Amino acid sequence: MSFEYSQEIINDLEKLLKAEEEYNVFIYADGNENIREIHARSILLRIRSQYFRTAFSEEGCFVKHQHEFLQQNPLEILGNCLPT
């Protein structure tokens, strides 16, 4: 692959990261009293992290417990998903 082609891909990925559309993951982070909503794309999370590859897989904890996650305390569900 030529450098010019690689640079085009990098530029396109940069545009994707800056685009404020088509997010399919919302992460809520508590910064003391301020809760922040972080938008992400599951494909990028899976590419960059073994944790998210497992969590979003068909056999993953988030998929298995999605109904419970919506019904119960999310921290409790996430605690059950952490590797032991």
C-alpha cells in the first residue's frame, strides 16, 4: 500500500471521528457531580480493545445481559461482566 493511499485512509478516519453522527454506543461517565455522555462507535471500540471485542461479541456480556442492563442498576451488571 502506498503512503499516499494510507494517508487518505487516515484522513477519512479522522473525519469519521470528528463527525457527530451515527454513534451507536453511549458511555456515561461520572466526573464527581457531573455526568458526561461520551459518544462512540462500537466498531472502533472493538478494533482497539479486547475488552470491547468480548463485550460486544454475540457471546459477550453486554449482549447476554442487555435486557437486565436496561432494567437494573448498570453498575451491578457491569460488575458481573468484568473478567475474573
